[in-house]
Amino acid sequence: MSNTASATLRRLVAMAMLDFAARSTLRERRENVVNPRELPRVGPISNPIHDFYGEYTDLSGKRLLCIGFTEDELRQYVARYGPARITMLTNWVDHADAKIKNFPLVIGDITQKTEFADDSFDSILTLSVLEHLSDVRAAFQEMVRLLKRGGEMLHMFGPAWSCAYGHHIYADSSDPLLNFSLWDMPAHMHLLCSPDEIKRFYRDQGYPDTIGDTVLHWYYDTPIINREFYDEYIRIMSDQCFQIDKMHLMYNELPRGHLALLRKLHPGRNDFSTYGGRYRLVIRK
């Protein structure tokens, strides 16, 4: 083997090892790093506004595919802007999204090829969907297929797995330590603490051990969210098929030392403050 070929092989092996390390489950990689009690409480996210679709573009007269909306949300955030047609897509047949009565409803998975023809829509709108997709990149590829040239995507999503509340735990809606959306949990406990530390934290708060197991299930096992870091979303949206036309971030301000620790323990990841946001992408094809 030539020196050039040998060097190339070594680089490929090194890259494969880094990729494996980055993708290894957090259960396997995490050691006893931080006591959850030492983690900051960063409070509510900024900019938690859902109604932005009509501010970012003109929806009047357009053919829309909407994903992740209830009927009330379609009326409140979309229909009032006068689109020509609204079609609803959902993959969760037992969810409120599937109870649409006054708009065409299709059951399908946006991460797979759907029943729609190429170039069927002028705009695709999603509401709190991207974080739930099993394959974000495949979903974007399918949305590109469905949109006409020069069409647009309008996304509102959060949380990204890498944010302070990225675990998306919703085990008890009234309990601030069991509901991420009450914004009072130790920041990034799911990325910085071992499973034993997490269970001990809840035990020390007076919870039974079964609650610790429930928390770990929500963090690492539930299939209702993906575990993509925010950096990956940005990489996908920066593909040559897209032009990010507008964006407005939801985020938490993080203490400098806390951010440095996250970056040290998760090499190659940089953004741990962004929860998600609102985005308009123009399609090039």
C-alpha cells in the first residue's frame, strides 16, 4: 500500500472512530461528572411564540402542507391568512393532529415517501414536529420533493436534544421536576449526569426509585423524540437545497463555565443554548 493510500486509510479509520464515539449512547459514555444539584437553573426559554407563519411570508393563495397542527391551531395560525388550500399530514393516528374535521387529512410519515406527487405544494409548515422525527434529514429530502421550485418551508420547533430541557420529559404535568415545559429542572442533567446520579437526585428529593426509572426512560428510551444535537439541524438546513431566509431563535442564556463543560464532554458540538426557533427556508432545485 502506498504512503498516500495508507494515510487516507488512517484518516478514514480515525473519522469512523470519532463518528462512533459521537453516536455512542449517552448511557454508555457518561461517567460521574456532575452532581445534578450543582447544575444551574436557567429558567424559561426566550421567544416562545407560535404565531409567526403570516409574519414570515405571504400565505394568501398558496397550496399548503401543514404538519403538527391541531384544527384550532390551523385556524389560528394559518387559515386566517387566506391560503388556496390546506392539507394536513400526520403520522400519529391517536394524536390531536389526527382529529382534523374541516381540512383534508392524510396519514403518512414525512420521513418516508408520501402519497403526494412531486411539486404538490407552495409551502410546507410544521409546528413542533422536527424534534419528533426519527430521521430529520430524510424528512427534509421528502419536503423538498413535495415543494415546487422556489417554494418554502416554515418551521417552528423545539426542544433540540442539546438544549437545557432537551429531554422533553412530561411524566407529570404539574411537577416542575417531571415536566420540562415548567422550566425549573437542572440544566442539561440528561447530558452531564450519570443514570445513577439522576436516580439519586430524585431519591434525595423524596421520590420513590420508580420515578428515577421513569425519568431515565423519558430521557433515553422514549421514541417520541429524536436525540439530534442542534448543530445537526443547522447542518441540514444549510444544505445547498436551502436558503435560510429568516430565523428567530428560542434559547437560554448559559453560564460560561457550564457551556465550556458541555463542549468538553461532547466534542464537536457547540450550541447548547438554543432550544429551537422559527425558520423560513427557500427551496432551490
